[in-house]
Amino acid sequence: MGNKTWKTGISDVSPGRIRIRGYDIAEIMEKLTYAEVVYLVLRGELPSKAEAELMNAILVSTVDHGPLPPSVLATRSVISGGNSLNAAIAGGVLVIGDSHGGAIEQSAKIMQEWAKKGGEVSAIAADLVEWLKETGKRMPGFGHTLHQVDPRTAKLFDIAERHGYSGKHIELCRAIEKALEEKLDKKLPINVNGAVGAVISDMGFDWRLGKGLFVISRVPGLLAHAYEEMIREKPLRKLGPMPFAYDGPGDRNI
Amino acid sequence: MGNKTWKTGISDVSPGRIRIRGYDIAEIMEKLTYAEVVYLVLRGELPSKAEAELMNAILVSTVDHGPLPPSVLATRSVISGGNSLNAAIAGGVLVIGDSHGGAIEQSAKIMQEWAKKGGEVSAIAADLVEWLKETGKRMPGFGHTLHQVDPRTAKLFDIAERHGYSGKHIELCRAIEKALEEKLDKKLPINVNGAVGAVISDMGFDWRLGKGLFVISRVPGLLAHAYEEMIREKPLRKLGPMPFAYDGPGDRNI
Amino acid sequence: MGNKTWKTGISDVSPGRIRIRGYDIAEIMEKLTYAEVVYLVLRGELPSKAEAELMNAILVSTVDHGPLPPSVLATRSVISGGNSLNAAIAGGVLVIGDSHGGAIEQSAKIMQEWAKKGGEVSAIAADLVEWLKETGKRMPGFGHTLHQVDPRTAKLFDIAERHGYSGKHIELCRAIEKALEEKLDKKLPINVNGAVGAVISDMGFDWRLGKGLFVISRVPGLLAHAYEEMIREKPLRKLGPMPFAYDGPGDRNI
Amino acid sequence: MGNKTWKTGISDVSPGRIRIRGYDIAEIMEKLTYAEVVYLVLRGELPSKAEAELMNAILVSTVDHGPLPPSVLATRSVISGGNSLNAAIAGGVLVIGDSHGGAIEQSAKIMQEWAKKGGEVSAIAADLVEWLKETGKRMPGFGHTLHQVDPRTAKLFDIAERHGYSGKHIELCRAIEKALEEKLDKKLPINVNGAVGAVISDMGFDWRLGKGLFVISRVPGLLAHAYEEMIREKPLRKLGPMPFAYDGPGDRNI
């Protein structure tokens, strides 16, 4: 029953004073990007320039993916039933699980475990694919039901390369893609989840945070869908993935 | 029963192609900050430079506020019961409501309605405070149980001013603060919720998105608490706000 | 900051002893039906025989309504995303809102307010329908998109009548149905929500508990759907209301 | 993409007609207890007399346990933040997890797996405890932080015995209690979770439904706490388990 003092190292708040991992809130409101603050609040330290850009790209990469994912269906259902925007976001976040966004942490876990083994990355990848074959497992983070080539993967790896940031996990990730093609004779390109799994592993993230990063990234998309449902649709309409049409802006560039 | 086509204008996804409000995902992963993408996904257009900085500052401003808010208690309870990080975030998001973060949209609603009235801002503020007195209502977004002066308010308004962005709602917000002091003889400084309410009103946001912006901002903080609970605490410990101690980094600057 | 003692009157627990509203848990496990315990835990007192039967009938009446309601869609989405049964139930419960199950409390609120007015019930109903016409409001709890005559309404009222339990709210409910037909020339039969709203009003329930009773009633149905999704379907299947087919047992009697 | 017909066997709904697992809703509203309907909706068949009483006792046994469990803390936090009763229930349901109510399914899983082994129940129990010792595992469903002897266990087993319903799992459960004492020299009495785990295993439930049954049972308790928080407390009060006082009715009998 002891009312023992417990400890927290995230933020320090007292009258007139808010410090996030030691940094003054007013200072970071001005000097840091939100992506850097996300990194800070989760990791306890500021990211390097490369890490900041990668974090930003990761958060942007999965901000939305249209109305088909089941998380969007749940979010829109909560609004359709006549509830608040925060409940709608919570409903969508509940759907993000082992089968939806879960490949980030699953692939990161495997890559972190296998990257520790000694020897050439290509040999590790070959052993890993052999193990997948023997155990009848699928490699999470590879292949996509919709995208033959996931446009987000190349961009993430480009940014890492440009900063000379590619480490053993990105290397291993690419070697796995090659080994899957050679050993299984299947083209299973790295999808965004596998790419994020590799990048955050090189950044030193605990793989268990993979799903959480996806949740952070997707929440604005869920809010956009909840709000659109609220202002464009009637309550209790028949909700389902099809048929729908996109009626937003056409292709444009920055 | 009609399976009528419904419309969505948020993102357009087809094989090998993801467009957010018209912009290619790979392009915005590199060229936009996450705060700009949050703005884009919610508003449909790119923010100006001033709006991008304000959006960033808003998202940073409420990323965390220590372990006392009830949303953190719920988030930690979900982990303590033996559940996943996404469920923990959902649990915390459910708590963000009319009494917790709700002052953003409540103050934005009032300021948007009263700002439409003609005449001097100071006269509008005087009338508003009179109306509050008569109806016995409190003005949401003013005063704070902990912070006499909320350090986030000044910084937000500074950024707006530096860009020459202060519009009628920020003006009105300041005039309300002054009128509250004069008419009620109470010092009720603008807190972060009131400041965000004013800034997003000048940015043209529907007030109904206020709580949603707070949810986006706070999710990384909730994840940090969920993860800390998971790695530092035993399941089913006695959870409650007190007593706890901060044991993170001391004060530091960027 | 005062750690003031707060009060709760629901249950009293100490080593080897659990009392629900004063009653010993072991005694009520044997002597009370679960419906009676639901009544007890919410109201603080044991129900009469009539109230016990009505409570039972209310909980049974909305235990499930097939896979189309948006709450079921959200529940199945949570499983489909790869999450736990409790998260799936929570996802469904989040959808139960003003437009889904909300008519119970909305109709109870109106009936409780209008029943207080003096005079004949038929006159109150006439005035109420007049007010609805003038304000352009719909009467919640009347009419159903699917059921012309809701089979649950008659049964609930039968049970009440058999026990001589029909009070002013059930009377008013029936008078409203008649007045709607006469004044609006529309057949809007009392649906299960309106019937439950009337019965719980006669039972003395705060109308604000209406949605909560519906949640209790529906949770087993949501669990059944979550479990069926888990054991019969693959993760991340296209989820939507149609088309589906019922393949359970054919019609049978007790 | 195929819009393939999917199947559900829970309920069959068409205009004017609702059948739950084949039974007419109006008939079961009158002839079945809610506990029997919970069994029906989950299992697809009517319970025997013994099963109906056991189901009722199980649902009653965990309807509430005071304000200390973390699920109640989350439920009250959701109300305290200014949200709806359904969101509050969802918040509490999210907390029910591996460490809170999870011992039902964990113990049922172990008992179902070990009960399949041949030989005397006492020998199986001895082997099981040996295995626990070797692997350093705890047996879920035994021991309680508060109750030395859980008053709910004896009552559940009494009801089973009275009906001659005790099967291999209840026997095994008791043998494990004895073996734990003999081999580990620890008094770890069967708690309600272990007892429910044994009883539902004898009833033929999939162990994976254990947590779901606990959720059904506890939802009325969560609603009672949410409602009490709503009507007795101010928003955003300091929430925490202590100190509180019970101020409900004193001990009383039916």
C-alpha cells in the first residue's frame, strides 16, 4: 500500500516553467521543428541533423493513405455514431495493431536481432531468408498489396544516404530484399514499414516504439478523415470501403 | 441500401502513387516539415511561412506537461493493465475532452463569434466580459491552476508578431485579458489554450478542430509516458498523481 | 493540491470481503440474476420483481442487431488490425453515441421533462408534437430505418403491463405515437430505443444513463462479433457492411 | 479487391424480425435471463440449467471491486476530462489486459492444455507445478494481493458441485492449489480469475474468451463509477487511488 515516490524523466513542470527533457518549452517552440521535438520527447536527446530529417520524413511518410485502411473505417464509424473528434481518433488508433502498421516493429525486431550476428550482411540476409523458408514465416515489411514499388522507401533511403547515415540495418534490409528475390524467386520490395523499421533501427530506437511512431504519424490523417466525415456526411450512413471517389485537388508540386 | 459513391478529398492513392491533398508523398517527405504536412492534411493547402512556424510552435507547445494530467493517468493505466502502446495512446486520447484541452475550441468558438461583430476590438472585449458577468460564465482559455503566467502564450504571440501575422482574434484575445482585469478585477492571463485558440482563429481554422490539434500535439507525450511506464514500472502498481519525482536531465539549452 | 479524501458508494472491499451496495458478493452470485445486479450496481437498491424482469428484457432486447451497425464495424476493424478482444470491444463502445443508441437517452430526457407538466397525457403529447413541428425537430425513439414495427417494443410494454407497471412515461410514449400519426400524418411507431427510454423513465432512471444501459446490453454482441472475426476471417480483409450472408442456425424456439 | 460475400452466424435481422442464434428476440426477452443470452450469443446454443447458473454467478462475481483497479481510474479520468459515458467505459475496457483480468484466460489456457494429458489429475498438477518451478513461472489465477481467501471462488465451485457439474478442469484447479502448497510451501489459494478459468473450461469455452467475459461482467461497474464521477465530482480533480472512503449502504442481506 506504500505510497512510494515514483520517477519520471520526461518533463519537469512547475509554476511558470515547463521543461521537456531539460529544454525550456518556449525555446523549443521556436528553435526546434515538431519532428525534432517528437524525437526529443521519446529519446531524451536532440537528434542530429540527419536524424531530424529522417524523423521528419518518417512522420510525413505515413500521415495518410486514403480511406481504405481499417483505422479510418473505425474513425469514421465513431463520428457516424455521433461522437467527438477525440473519441474518433482513439477509435482509429485502436485499430493500428499487429496487422496494420505492425510490420514496422516486427521488421525492426528481426533486423535488430539478426544485425547483431557477426559476418557479412549478405550472409546474414541469406541465413535469415533460409530461416524464414524453414519456419514458413513471412518477412514483415516486404511486399505490399497495392504498391509494387513503395514510393516512400526510396525517398527514406535517399535521405539517409545523402547524410551518410545508412547503417547496418538499412544495409541488412536491402540485402534481405535481394535474398528474398534470389532464394524465393519472389519480388518482395521493401515497403514503407520495412524501410521505417530499418531506419529507426539505425537511429537506435527500441523496436517496441515502431507502432507508436506510426500512430503519431497517422493521427493527423485520422483527424482529417473524422472532420471530413463530420462536415460532409450524414450520421449513420452505410460505411464501407467502397465505392468512393477522390474529389480533392489534382496533382500539384511545391 | 444504395451503395452510393461517397467522396473524399484528403488523399489519392493508387499503385505506386500516394498524393496528399494533391502533393506527391515523396516530394513532401523531403521538402515539407511535419508541421506543414499536418496543416496541409487538415486544411487542404500549404501554409505560408508564418503559418508554418505558428503551426510548428502550436504542436510543440503542448507536447507534454508532466505526469499529472488525467490523460497521462489513463495512458499509464492501460499499460499497467498489460496492454499495447496503441491502446495506451487511445486511452489517453479519450480523456482529452471539454475539461482537458477543450478550452482551445471553446475559446476559439467565442472569439470567432465575437470577432465578427463590428466596432473596436476593445469595445467587443468589454461587451464580452459584460456578457460573461451577466451569464455567470467563465472565459475559457484564461487563467491556469499552475502557471500564473503561461510561458507558452508570449512565445506564440511573439512568433505571430514577428511575422506581422497578428489578426483580429489575437487582438481580441489580448483585449479580453485586459477587460477581465479591469471589469472583474481579476488577473486571468491568457493560457496556452486561449493563445492557441486565438492563433488558429487568425489562421482560419474551424474552431471545432481545436481539440484535434491538441490531440495531435500531445500524442508523442502520451507515447513517451506509456513507454516509460512499460520499461520502468511493474504492472498493476498503485497509480496516482502523487508523489513522484522528476529524474530526467537538468536545465539545458539548445 | 490537497490530497482530500473522496467518497464512493458503489462497493466496499476489504480482505476476504466484497460488498456491492451493501450486499455480500457470494450471496448475490447465488441469489440474484445478473440483470438484478446491473440494476443494483447502478441504482443502489434491489429492483422489484417487475423491475427485475424489465431490466432483464431491456438488456436482452439490444444484445445484438447483426453486423451492420457502425459499432460492429469498428469492433471488427480493431480485430482485423491485429489487436486484442478488449480493445475491439472498446472500439465498438466508442461508436455508440448520439446517433447510435443515443435515442434512448434523448427520448427519455424529453419524456421526463414533458411528463412533469400537468394535465392529461394526451394533451401533453399533442403539445409536444406541436413543439416538434414548430421547431422542426424529430422525436427520437420513433420510427426505424429497417423495422416498420419494432418487435421489441410490444414485448417490453407487455411485460410492464403484465406487472401493472406502466407509468406516466409509457403512457406518454404511446400518446406521442398516436399524436405523431394524427398531427403529422406519419406512422412513426415506437422503436426499441423509445420503448426503453419510456420504461427506464418509469423505473426512475436518470435519462443520462440511457446510453450506458445500451452499452451494457450490446457488449456481449460486440464480443461475439470480435471473436467471430478473429476465428473466421483473415486480418486486414476488406471490411464493409455488404455483402454478407447469415449462416447460423435457422429459426428455432425455446 | 473482390467484394466477396462474408459470413456471420450471430444474428439474423430483417424487417420486423430479429433472431439471435436462431431464437426470436421477443421470445428470449421474456423467457431467458440475460446471463443465458450472453451464453447464447457467445456459444451459439442455450446453456443447461447448471451452465445458466454458473454463467450468472460468473458475471455477478466480478461486476465491481471498488475504485482501486486501474480500469476504474481510467474510466473516471475520461469523465474528469469532460467526455461521454460511452467513452469512459471504453477507456476502462482498454485497461483490462494481461495484468488486469488476464489471469482468467491465462489460467484457462494452461488448465485446458494440461487437462488433455492422460493420467490422474493430481499427477498432472504435480507435473505442472514442477514445470512452473523449473521455468520460474507464476501460476496465473492463484493468490491475490488483497484477499487471502477469495470469497468468490468457493461460491462458484459450490454452485458447480451442487449441479454435479465439476469436471476435469475444476478438479485440476483444486489439485494445483494443493500441489502449490505442497511443492512450493506457499499458500496460494485459487482466486476468482482462476476459479472462473476452471469453470469456463469445464463449460467448454475457448480460453481466448476469458478476458471478454470479464469485460462483460465489469462494464456495469465501470458505468457506475463513471456516473458517480459525473454527478459527485468536479472535472479535472486530482485523481488517484487514495485516500477515499466508502459511504454507501452498510452490510445488508437479501
